[in-house]
Amino acid sequence: MDFPDPGDTAIKTFRGCFNKMTAQGITYSQIREALVNHKIELVLTAHPTQAQRRSNLKKHECISQLLKVNDTRDSLTPGEQEELRAKIQALQWSCWRTNAVRRNRPTAEGEARNGMLVIEDAVWTAVPEHYRRIDRCLKHRGMPALPYDASVIKMSTWMGGDRDGNPNVTATTTREVSALLRWRIAELYYAEVDALLFDLSMTGDTSEELQQELKTLSSMWSTPGSNGDKVCRPDTRCGVHLNFHNGVAADEPYRRLLMSVRRRLFRTKKSMESLYLGKPVDKDFESEVYQSMEELARPLEIMYRSLVATGDEVLAHGRLLDLIRRVRTFGISLACLDIRQESDRHREVMDAIVQYLGLGSYSAWTEQQKCDWLLQEIQSRRPLLPPDMPMSEIVQEVIDTFCTIADLPPEAVGAYCISMSRATSDILAVCLLQKIGGVKQFMRISPLFETRDDLQAAPSVIDSLLSIPWYKDHVKGKQEVMLGYSDSVKDAGKFASTWALHVAMEKLVEVGARHGVEITFFHGRGGTISRGGGPPHLTLLNQPAGSITRHLRLTVQGEMIQQHFMNPEVAEHTMERYAVAVLEHILTPPPLPCAEYRAAMEELADLSAEDYQTTVFRSPGDQFVKYFHAATPSAELAQMNIGSRPAKRRNYGGIDTLRAIPWIFAWTQTRLLLPVWLGNGHALDKFITGGKLELLQSMYANWPFFKSMLDLIDIELGKADEHIAAHYDSKICDDALKPLGQDLRNRLAQATTSVLQVKREKEVLSTEPSTKLAIGMRRPYLDATHVIQAEVLQRLRKAGEHISEELADAMIVSIQGIAAGMQNTG
């Protein structure tokens, strides 16, 4: 039996994907194999781009859910209808009476708690349904469902682990957040096991495997003691103490096994509670704390196989299978905790150690000298760090972080991301620091290449790294590489960044193949198209063929967390969209471009980067920098209290040290949206006036990479408005800066015209009618808010230091309103 294709909609579905692929000659067996082997890992980050308060966002979602119920009010009794109206009114009143302005900057731990709530409220419920959707699509096409132990979705987080430029994230923060994540997942599992104790009350036949497991558990008990209580003996097989709860009948085998799981979950959550509060963990409890996913999954999967073997398959495929799949998704932590730190911090530690040991200056060594020394110390059996070595606060904090990592179960942590990675020694330094910290099972290391120059150098860095025998043996055939979309755009513009990322991935795949190592790409995407965001079916077309073989890892940042995981239904659609995009890329990879297309794109990237960098970084008398701060609310964004980290990595410097988020956030507020088009329009216009329009149109028609890039830019151009940007100039810019503003608006118009010529369209968003409709509906409210914000900005700047709280609040509320209307910030 088959189903009609739902069409090429923005929200892709498994059903539509299956039909599209089979029409291209892909068999259902190939589709199932790809589904079984693929994995999507979504990494929640605390990037400060959510302008709205979570309190109000949650209330809005509750109102939305109640309005759904209201749509079916004809089936409700009069009393139920009245109660429903009262609930909606109460929530509305609560929203109106809640201050939209954050008075305090969130702590790093507070950000982590918010991320945990999103997972608990939406992802926890959505995960089993995601698996069931895949199973139903396979079943309707005569294919077996996914294996019960399949793992196709995973949640990770940077919240509590991302210390890149954020001094508020410390080793203590990481330890507390890890304990919180493990505490909450134990609570959730405990509740599910409690429910299973009700479901699996049956007696009778069981599998021999389950009977043997029960015998093993029973053998852990000695004869009753003098007071009649049974004495628990250590389990020499797994090193834990287990017992059966009083009141479980001997002929209820599933309940007996579930009781042992529940006991360990109880002791795990109590131990994590103690760790979080800084109290000593009960020694009797400590030995029973779950340290790995397999420990928890094993008894559940034994019960599943037993139920299937004895004809109780309907029970196996209910709550028990849902719990198994949750365990395979979340493991022993609600989200796997990544650690991120800047490479300069690691170099500071190496410098301090080398200088203390009298070996010279680490920073003055050549790259080869650094690598040789690092490898020697990594493989040495003697300790490197003297116990009495004096340390600066920064060095001490880095060492403390690695000592904290050593105390965490390996499965509770994910990747160690090194921002601003530039050399092989940056990766080896983290290996040595893990050894110094006492980490027994090293975290995998994910070097992050961010700027255009670093992306171009990435293949040679990874090639050099994998050429080291010790390191190649250490990674066991797998290497993760993180790609930075935000800083590369801020550094060189959209065309140059997108092409640099594409070429880097192509070459990194070749490097991996040459060394027999699978390269997994970790995409550091933001919410806006300027930072690598956009619809999955478009953004993944930017990936070269072969760059996604099985595992896709990407960040979900700021306001995108709410948009992706607003409720379980939205979370299910998010998972489905990414899975479908990955499936299409694996089974129907985009075609390779011809030499002519590649040469043209290389030239476009160079032209674009030159124009962008000349404008942003080399303007006479820093006119551009002055215009940026004058024409946008860049300074006022710092008052938003939307994140725990500073707007800059360093307390000095100009736009080069400004983070990508406030850079894009500021241009979004004025609707100029400069980062996504500056340089691109110039490059396209050069080609068009040079008689190469047909070549560009051919590239758009036949090269998915180029098409998706222009389509994404088109979406942002549809949100831009030169008249709104001009209004800001008229209200808050000095006369000396207004010509530059006019020039930029002219270039925006040029970019729009050029993109439309290449696409053979008359107006923007012609290929995205739903987006065009949504923007059109919000535009009247947005335009009015822009006018208010420009007036407030003018008054703020005239007031100088004597700013009233009401005026400051008006500014913040206007920023929130524009962010909501634009559906993103930075």
C-alpha cells in the first residue's frame, strides 16, 4: 500500500521522502538501511539570541494548547467550556502582569536549567513518537520496523560547558550542571519504571535469558541474617548491590527485575542530588549509580526479548519499547555535556608549564617543536605537572576543568570543542591537558575552524594530525571536525563563507578517506541565515556529496530552541525534517559541480570577500565602525540580559573582537540585514555586467549548492527594508554618516536586483510563498515597532547618562518586539 505525495512543502515528511526516493529508483530496503544507520545529534547552546523571557514564552505555549482544545469546544460540556475560558483568561492576565524586561542577567546554571526544561517538556515526549513515525512508514511499505535498540536521535548541550569567552562558566558550574542532568534523567526513568511495574504484572513463561538474569540476581543474596533480613552481597559481575523490593511475588518475574532497576535509579538520583549540593555521596549508594547506558538498557532489553519470545509482543511494543528508545537516546544524562574552550587558553597553560620547567617559551616554539614536545609528554609515564607549581587564575581554572572531566562518567560528556583552532598543536595540547587532569578515557576532540583563513587551512591541519601514528591509533577510525558558520560570515561575508565551508568539507572528506578515518562534521549553525541557519532542506543542500555518511551533528541556538522544541508536536516535526534531509543527502547526494561552476564560485567568493572586508574592516577613518554603532542599537543590546556571556571575547578591539551574534542582531533590528548580502551583490553584479548572467542562471538551475545559497539569501532579502533602515538614519545618525548609510542601502537594492536576475524572478520570496505570507502578515506590526524604536533610540542618546527606567524598558521591549516579528535575532 502506498500514499500520495504530500508535495514539496517546507515541512518535509517521511511519507513524501519515501515516495520521492522510490520514484528515483531507491528501494525500500536501501531506505530502511539508511534509517537504521543514521544518527542526528542536536546540541542545545546558550547563545544569547532568545530576546523573550521564558516565563512568557511558556505561557504563550499554554494558551496555544488551550486554544486547540477550544477548537473542539462543541464536544465539551457547558461547564468544561466555561472552565476552559477561565484558564485562557488567567494565562492572558498573567502574561499582561509579567514584566517583559529581564532585570537580571541569567547565570550559566540558569541557562542549563532552561535547556533541561525544554528537553523534559517537549523532547522526552517526542522521542518515542519519532521512532513510531519511522516504524509506521516502514510497516506500511512492508518493511520491518527499526530494531528495538536503534539509536537515531541524540541530545547534547553546551549549557554549563561552554566557557569560550565566558568567565561565568567554571569547573564548579560544569560539575553542578552534569549532576543536574544526571539527576533529572534518573527522575524521568524512575517514573517510567514505576508505570511499567503496573503494566508488566503478568506471570507465566519467560525466556531462558530472563530466568538466568533472575537467578544471577538471586545469587547475590545470602541466607537471612539473625534478625531475619536478607543480607546483600556484592555482584562480582557488575560490582553493584541489588535487592528485590518487599511485596513482589515470586511468580511476577518482570516486576522482580524492574524492582532492581528502580532501586538503582533511586540511588542514582539521590547520589546526583548529593553531588549537586556539594554533599558526600552515600558509600552504599555510590556503587549502584548508573555509569553507562548499557547498564540500564540491558535488563530492559532482556525483558523486551522475553515478551516477544513468549507471545506478549503487544506489551513489548508499548511503554517498554518507548523506555528502551529513550535510554538509547539520552543514556545516563538528560543531555550529553560538551565542553568548549578557546585555543588561546590552552596555549596559556602550556606556556606556564614550559616556562616553569625552564624549557623556554612555548609560544615562541615552532609548530613542529610544539607537536614533538606535546607527543613526548602525552606518551610519557611520568607526571608532568609539578604539585607546587604556582598558577594564575586562568591556568588554574583550565586545569580544574580537566580534573572535573576526570570525575565524570565518559558517557555523561561528549566532545571537547576547541574554538579558534588553527594548528595541529591545538588538538594535541588538549590531549595532554586531559592526561594532566587524570582523564582515563579521553573525550573526543572536535577542533572548531571558524574564520575563512582557518577553514582553508583545516584540511592540512587534520591531515597533519592524522599522520601522527599515536593520534591515528587513539581516534580509532573516527574524527569529529566542527565548522563555524557565524564567524566566517562576519569575517568574509556569505558567499565567501559558504564556499569556504563547502571546499573545506570536500577536502576534509578526502583527507579522512586517505587515512582510513571517518570524518564527522559538527555544524555550528545559528538561527539566522547569516549564521548558517534556515530550513533544513535548503541548508543541507550546501553540504558536498559524501560529507554526511551516517552522523549529522549540529547546534540549535537561542531562539531556535523555542522554535524547534516549543512542544512535543513541534519537536517531532523538527526531528522528522532533519531526518528526511539527512536521508535524502545520504541516498541521493547532490551532484558534483563541473570545473566551470567551481571556478566561477571561487571567483565570486573572492570578489565578495574583497568587497565585504574593504567595507567593514578597511573603511577610511573607521567610518563604517562609527556608522554601525550610530545607526543600530548595538550598544543597547548589551542591556538585554539575554545571556550569561559577554558580547565580546576580549574587552578591547572593534568589530573583529565582537561576537557574531550581536553583530547580526544589530543589523536585524534595523532591517538592513547587512551580513547576509554585503559583498554578494557586488560579486553577482560584476559577473552580470561582464556578460556572465547565463552562466549564473545555469549554475542556479543545475547546481543544488548554488541554488540553495541564493534561495537562503532571497529569504533574508525578503525581510530587509531599505525604507526602515533609512528612517533609523534620519533619526539617530549624524549628517556625516548618512552618505554611507545611503550607499549601503543602494548596495542592498543592487544585491536584490542581482539575485532576482539570476533566479529569473520578479520579486523576492517567489519560491517561498508561505514565508512571504508570514512576513507580510507581520509587517504592519513590525514597521510600527521600528518607528517606535527609532524614536526611543533618539531620546536615549539625547538623555546621555540621565536615562529613566521607563525609557530603558521601552527600548528593551521594542527589541523584543522586532525580534519576535523577524522570528530571529542573531
